Amino acid sequence: MTANHMAGLGPEGERESVLAYEEVDDSGTSTGRRAAFAGVEFTPLGYVDLVDTKLGNKVVIPLNWKHAKVIESNIPEIELDRFASGHASLESTYTSKAIGLVKGGWLPSGLAVREDMIVLPDRCTISELKGRFRDGIKKNEDDKDFLDFFEGEGIRINPLLYALEGNLRRNPTPDQIRQQLEEVLAALRSALPKAELVPGDIGGLQGVVGIVQDTQASMERKQTFLMRMAPKLQAPTSAIKKAQLWDEALTVAQACGIARNSLVVLAVLSSISVPMGNSPAKRLLKPSADYSVEDAYNALADLRSLEILMCLFALFPDQRIMLCTGDKNLALFWAGMRASRFAWAGNAASFTLSPVEALLPDVSAERAASFFDAVDDRAQVAANSLAQGDAQ
């Protein structure tokens, strides 16, 4: 079975996904049985589905979908105008240079896009969009990628992460945030004039400044933690040393005032636990003997983007939201930590982490309890600013 994905406008103008399905036999030859489904909602994929996926290549991935209306079919058991669910192997003609991080996992960016979705592109995705489009027209028609689906109407883009990270490897000042916002808004208007920018002007400045101010003290504590731990993560960790480093990481986190089950601690514990340096968390942290404040900031800016995503899931449970990234390691870390049960209470978000075995392999029940039974880590990211709706 093969499937190709398309996107377009439905009969009432709403943006919807269309899946064209074609049955093939064991030799790969078409049987002539075809069907097409509109309004497809794809089930997010997990960690194992992403491990062997290469960004920039055409994707071949398993897909499950639901709530799809049959709009074309010559297969007797698939009746027109019925609603259906199904599964198939997607052999797409499109490459996937960016990954959409959504509630429950990930999808190639174009497959995740739905009507009224808020898209949070990171800096590398913004750069890809700037280089891909001019005045809403692709610069190279032969280069087909799922980012092409950003060109149409109905896309809502929030450039929060671009301005929040800045370009100086440290927390930006209010003036630098203003400059970054003006830059990214102009670039997106030029590249994707049909997209709705939210906010569409410099009015989002206060919200981004608020996030920087709200996270300043936390970022400094986490920078101290990483600078103490990162040099010890550079070489592969021996089995004998794993237990010692695990305990040391939790002790140092406590000394730095960081909750044990925060994302940066999880990233360090994964770097310790996965053999031969194969943890995406370790590649995300990029430990070295001369680890600097700037190195720590780069890693923490990525982790903060995930914290913001989880805050938004908690604040706006009915809003479709996607963080779009070209960083496979960040995407693997998101898929691997399996965050769920997002809730908002007072001025903070809470969530549950259930890391896959590949992220924390061969961890004893006792050691797992030292991480998972810690006091619930409430993400304090941009609480006031997000609660006022500035993220939208």
C-alpha cells in the first residue's frame, strides 16, 4: 500500500489535508484500486519512527489517520461520502526538511498543518522559509518539500522563538528583541505574504520581553548546572561510572536550585545513560572540555522552546499548535520524553514525562524513582505573558 499527501482548500474554504491512496501488490505494481480522503487527521509518530528518518530526504513512514471523508474511490469496501480511519505506508514525493512537534509526538511539517493551527518555527526553519520563497512564490519549483504547504492561505505563524533566542548566544535585551521581531516579521511577509502573522506587528514585543524576564533567573541556574556537568559528559560514560554521575547530576541540580525532573536534568541523565554518546540529548547539549556560557545558552534555548510548547498546550488545550524545527536531535528528544497530561494551575503549567527506553536505557527502578518521584516540575516559562494570550 502506498499513499501520497496533498493539501488544499475544502469546499467552504477551510484548509484541509487530502490523502490519495493507491494499492500495490507484493511486487510493487499498482492493482488499480484507488481512493482519496479529505480532512485527514494524522496520528503523531513516535521516537522509533524518527530515528532512521533523514531530514531533507523523501519520507517513507507509517501513518494512521482518522476522521477522513471519502471523496473518491473505486474500491467497493470504501464507500463515497463515508468517514473512515486507516493506515498505510507513506511514500511521499516530498522531502522533509523540517519536523512538526505536536501534542503526542511529531509529523513532517506539512502533514501536521491543520486549519487555524499556530505554527512556531525555530530559527533554522525561518531561514529555510526565507531561502525557499519570495513573494509567496517558490524559488525552485523542482525542490518539493513539505514546507511548500506553508505557502497557502490559512497558515498562522508566530515568530516568538526567533526573537526569543536572539542571534548573540545569550538572552537578548529588549532593544535586541525589537530588532529581531522587526527582522523576522519583514522576512516572513516577504516570503509568505498569504500567511497570517500572530502577532502581525511589534505588538508582541512585550510578551517576548516578559518571557526573557520570567526565565532569566532560571536560565542562569541551568547554565551553572550545565557548565558543571557538561565537561564530565564529553567522553562515553562507563557502566561503573554511570551510577556515580547520575547521583552527582541530581545533587548538582539540587544545589543549583533546579527541579530534578526538569528538561535539562533529563537531558543530562540521558547523556549519561545512553552508551557510546548516541543520545540525542547529548548531541543537543554538545558537551566539551571547555564548555562555555554561550554553549549552555544554545542548548537551554532549545529546551526552553519545548517548555514554551508545553505551556501553550496547557494554556490552550483546544488550540492546534506546532513547533517546527530543522533540528532532528531536538525532535528526537521531544518524541523520546513523551510529555503528556498538560495542565495549567495558577500561573504555571504541569506535565508528565514518560521517557522511552532509548532515552534512559537500563535504568533501575530505584534510580528512575529518584527522577520521576521528584516534586512535580511546574514550568514557569512566561506564565504571566502567555496567560494574557500574547503567544497568540
